[in-house]
Amino acid sequence: MDEDHPLVLREAAQFKALGHPVRHRIVNALRQRPATLRQLAEAMSLAKGTVSFHVRVLREAGLVRLAEARHVRGGTEQYFALTSDSFRLPGDVADGTRFLYDAALAEMVPSRSPETGHTVLRHLWLSTDEARALASELDAAAEAGQETGTDREPYGLLVSLFRADIPQLPKDEQPNDKRPPS
């Protein structure tokens, strides 16, 4: 797995591969560690043949690779891994943001506890420099919590700092105490 250089998604086959919910779940499972088709099928409660098909699509798109093959009981056990630690969208990809939102939405499951989910939309009023600084801080914060473990549960973090389409009112000419009632 290439941890230093994220794979930049550019090819239609890559988007098509990641756009399918089963393949998206396989990628997320493989973020934990390399796995066999049997292990993936078991984790996802799917038939091994179904998982095999989807892993083949991911391999052909260059997102998954054969990491290791072991000889066991007269057969071969193949372990599959992601080709890169992370995937990125180039800035010029049309509908790239929509792709990420759809992926996050597909991952969201009803919360098992009221304390485990938090989704909110807020609007911030920032200068360009403040927006760049905040984006950098959010990116650094998103890197935290990447370690998997048996005592940890997966949470999705969708961070999007975007210029919002909110009409900006002109400066109010009246003093605050002389505004008409609303």
C-alpha cells in the first residue's frame, strides 16, 4: 500500500468501481488490513462468488491488488489489499463532490445509540485565508483516528469546506434600534 502518495482517481472505471455500494464496502473493509475472499464474504454476509466478482472489478480499476498468496491444504489462499492508503479526487473532476457525498450517504447507517451520530450543516463567514487555514486544520484532524483496533468502531467523517450559495444582503442603512419589526 502506498501510504505516501494517495491514488488520484481519474479513470471512469475507478469511479464506476467505487460507485457500487458492495465495492465501496469492500474498499472500506480492506482499509483495515488485507483479506481473503472468504474473509470479505463473511464480514459482508455475501456469497464468496459475489465478493470475487466485485474484487475483480476493483482490481481491473487499479484500486485493489493481490497482496499475498499462501499455500494451504493443497490450495492457494489469496489476500487482497488496496493499492493505496487513500484515494483523492483531482480538483477538475466534474461532480467529484457529489460522488463523495453519495459515498458518505451510502455508508451512513441508523445510529445504534443517540450519542454515536452527529450530522449538521453550518455556515461560516470566512476570509479566503481563513478558509484555507481551516481546510488545512480539518485535513490534519481527519488523519487522526485512522488506527483500527478491536476496541474501536468505524465512524465516517465527511468534511467539506465549500463556498456556499447564500445571498448576501447589502449593508443595513438603519441603526439597529430603528429596524421595523419582523
